[in-house]
Amino acid sequence: QDPGGAFVAAPGFPVYRYCWIRDGSFCAHALDAVGEHARAAAFHRWTAAVVLQHRGKVERLGAQAPPPGRPPDDAAVLHTRFRVDGTEGREPWSNFQLDGYGLWLSALGLHLQATGGDPSPYREAVGLVVRYLAALCDRPCWNCWEEHPDRIHPTTVAAVARGLERAAAILEDDGAAAIAVRARARLAAVAAAAGGVLPRFEGSEAVDGSALLVFGPFGPFDPGDPVVRATVGRIEAELVAEGAGVHRYLGDGYYGGGLWVPLAGALALARARLGDGPGAREAVAWIEGTADAHGLLPEQVP
């Protein structure tokens, strides 16, 4: 963690020497879970400051939003990753990713619940993020794997829906909740069309390991939801190897299509919520087994 609050994805790899809003939100929630509230708060203050630093983009969207058939370019959107000083990267990147901002709203809401903190320092930034998501949440965007920018991704929709619900409580505003209701309805329709599972993208019946990311505290699903059980069942059958390692999706060829450590963590959370304590502990043990001699975890393993 940078002294300013940002979490750097991988300090030793220049391309990853940035803070992703998505990744940082997961880190902050993990810190809250073990009582490190001051460190989590530092990340939330940093994110709010970054949003305010780039507020002009949100304010211009109302008048300059591109037509629905054309994705906005990087100059018009809030980026998915930033340098620790809040500035944007200069190299080309798949920056139009909406799920991270939904995840941040959820992580912040959970942080305020855990600490009984005052939401007022965050309300301006939260309001800007809500405006941003309201303007763009119905558009195709890059998914969390930075693929398929021409698709609607249910995992993204779910992350945004839950984030907006938590934002509604922070802002004491029903507008965000109303958008979340529409997003939930869309998720239900997409799952019904896919045979009762949360699919990889709208129009598909294939599953994606990223669904696990929104089956825990960052998603709008109750543990008993049939969609959760059906999707986890498909993921367990098709994507889980060695008892706990998780492939992203069938046919993944990125660096050989290995087993992803973050997805094993999400699997542990999903199993725990479904009452499978031994399965959750198995996933945690698998994660620990991927660490190197210095205790560092990789992104994926073969």
C-alpha cells in the first residue's frame, strides 16, 4: 500500500505499477475483515480524491455522451487504473470498465457499516460515481478480464447493481436504488435466458469464473438464490481443478489458461456462503500453496 492509500497491483512489473479500483476495493474489504480499518479508510479516501480529481469527465458526460452504438473513448471515461498520485496512464489500455466502480461503492458501504463511520466526506465522490454509472451502465464495456468490449457482462451488471444499492444508503437517495432495481431485473432475465445460470455475457449460456466475484459481499444475490447454486455448480464442474484452483473460462488461452488465485478466493467465499465450510478451507489452503518463498502470490499458476 502506498502511503497515500493506493494499492499497487505489482510493484515489480511496470505495466501493473498502478492501482486498479477493483483490486483495491477487494484489498480494502479484506483489511476491514481483519480490523485494519485505518488502512482501508486510506484507500477509500484515495479513491474519492481520484474521482473528484477527474470529476470533469462525469460532468461532461451529460452533454457529450457518445451515441449508444459507439463505446466512449478513454478521454471520456473514468479509468480502471491510476498511478498512486491519481493521474492516468498514458499507454493504451482497456479503461472503460464499469464493474470496479460498482465494487468500490460496495466496499465503501461495507467499510462504513463495519466502522460506523461518517459518510459525509465521501458523498460528493459517491454522487459522481452514481451519475457516471447511471449514464453508462446500459452500454457494453470491457469485462474484468479486459476482454469483449462489445458485450454486456452480467458480472459487471451485478457489481454495479449492488454498488448502487449501497450508494443509495450513503446518499440517502432513492435514485441510485431505482437504477439498481432495473439492473436486478436485467440480471434475472439474462439468467432465465441462459438456463438459470449467470452467463459469461448476455446471449451466452457458458459460465465464467468471474461470477464468483459477485456471489459474495460484492454482489446482489442471496446465498439461497437458485442462480447462485446453479452457477457455482456449473463452475465447480467445468472450471475448478485440483479441488480449488479456478480457470477463468473454457478455452482460455491467456498464458496457457491457468488457475487464478483471486478466483480461488472468490470460490472460498461462495462455498462458505453456501454452507460448505470444508470446501472453503480447501480453497484457502490451495491459495496458500501457491505462494513463493517470500510469501508472494501470483495472478495465476499453470
